[in-house]
Amino acid sequence: MSRVLIDPAVIEHNFEAMDRMFTKRGIHWTAVTKVLCGYKPALKLLVELGLRSFADSRLANLKTIRKLCPEAETIYIRPPRIKSVANVVLWADISLNTELATIRALSKAALEQNKVHGIIIMIELGELREGVMPDRLLEFYRDVFELKGIEVLGIGTNLACMYGVLPTYDKLMQLALYKRIIELKFKTKLPLCSGGSSISIPNILEKQLPKEINHFRVGESLFLGTDLINGGYIKGLKPDAFLLAASIVELKEKPTGPLGEMVENAFGEAPTTEEIGEWGHGGERAERAVLNIGRLDVPFEHLVPIDERVNLVGGASDLLVADLSETKMTYKLGDEIRFRLDYPALLALMHSRYMEKEVVNPPGA
């Protein structure tokens, strides 16, 4: 079976580096753990490192976190379904919201559970995901402030998650200005201005973050070290907290390209003219390895072999094929090939119940 290898030392390194960065600037930060898919050993590690603010888009995962660390702050980051508000209040201290009817339902559920539920109201700043339109903002906050059982903790936005709208200084300054307007209009204070995410970390490092932005929701950079603006990795963070290990189940010399008439494959793909030209007429041969993982498990375009001599050439539902010609026969049948993962690949692999997860070099071992 293929395995996701989890290195706690790298997670610890990234956590401590990130915590120092945020603490130094007086920023409250929350780890977005949805990529862990409720995997207890990794969540337990974060608790042991001292993390006390977790965000997830699955209530089942927040339930797991609450049981691991009852004192942790839990944030539900997907707009709640009205039918699920009782469980949202039960397992999440805070939720992100954009619909008045949903907040009213949360108010009712909170009162029934004798709780006060915190909310952050999300504002639309151009990404066209969830968010209240700015011209409705004052009316929206006015109605929410009247509700019992609800504590309005702040204002927030999502950028760069769907269309890739950048969190520029001007964009984040808009969020800060809306916060000021609401505070002046209603003579209140909003503790959180939640405009930060992994993609906003370069704003901090380049001193392009408005001082009002005091809450970050961070997942990808914590777990993968990714610099989503400039490419590569953020200085001081490490990329290899998670690796994929796939086994070679066939190793043979074969032609470099397919032979015979071709149609679209099972995924609706057909070779390009350039690819056909590169394959030649079947005279050339290459050492090809079949790996025990497929597109059902992970989009192989998002895998990067650690051994740069390995070249992934294709895949089917249950297997991937690699050209090992440049490795000079380094590998043999049964060996593993390891891959770095980007966020979509890690999310797919951790979400799969068919994928073995293994903590390597656990603390104290």
C-alpha cells in the first residue's frame, strides 16, 4: 500500500517559526487543519506543541479536536447550513457567516444550549466566494447586533482561494476601513479583523500588512511551507512535513510511446500532436515503472518526485507510470519512490480512507 509519511519534526519546526512570527507582531493565528482530515496523531502533535486555535470545514473534525483538547478554540470556516446550526454551536466556538437567516438560527441554537456563539462576518472583496456585499454591511451588522446568544467577534474576508484575487495592501486596507466604519457607527469594538491566510504571509514579511489585520487563518504554509505569492517556500519554513511513498509493482523496458490507433482515454484525454511527435514510432525504449497509486488517489500532476531523475509520464485510476531511464537502474522491483506534495495532492491523500498514514520518527521513539 502507498503511504503518506508525516514528519513531526518538520511540523514542529514550522509551527514554532510561524508562532514566533505572529506573536512578535501581536497577531492571533488559527491553524486551518482541514487538510489533516481529522487524523488524530497529527492533531495530537499540534495540541502538544501548544496550538490552541483550530479551524476546519468539517464538524466531525472539530468534534475530534474538541475531544483531544477541550480548552481549544474551534472555528467552523464553512458557512453553516441552517439545518446543522445545533451541531455548529455544539462543536464550534466561532463560525464564519454571511447569511442573516443562518445567524438567527445560530442565535436560537445558542440560547437553547445556554451558550454564546461567536461569529465573524465575512465581507465580499472581489473573490466572489462567501461574503456580504459592502453596500449591505451596515444594515447587516445592525440586524446581527440585535440577536441574543451571538457575539460578533469581527470582520473577515477570503481572497485568492477560488479566482486568485491577491490580498494586496489596498484590498486588506478596505477590510480595515470597513471595520473602522462599523465600530464608529455602532460605537463598539470588533476584536478580530480576519484578513490573513497563507497567501498573506508575504505581506507580513514585506511590511505590506495594515496594522488592523490581527487574525490569520493558516493551513498550507504551516504544513507545506509554501510561498503562494512568489513560489517556492517561505524563508525559515520547511516543505517536507508530508511525503508520498509509492511502491514499484512492475519494472520493465518498454517503448517510449503507445502503439496502435488511439481514442480518448478513460479521463477524456487525448495525446497532443507534440506528445505524439516526442514518442516517435516505437523504436525507442525506456525503463518504465508502474507504481501502486493512481488518479483515484491523487491528481498525479500535483506530485513532484524527490529524485529529479524520475519522470511521471501518465496514470490510470489505480496506477501511475514513471520513466526511470535517467536513474541508470537505481531502482528495483518493490522499491519506493517518494514525492513532495502540493496542497491539492495532500488534501486528496489525507482524505482517502484507502491511503495509509504513517508518522515517521515520532518524538521519544
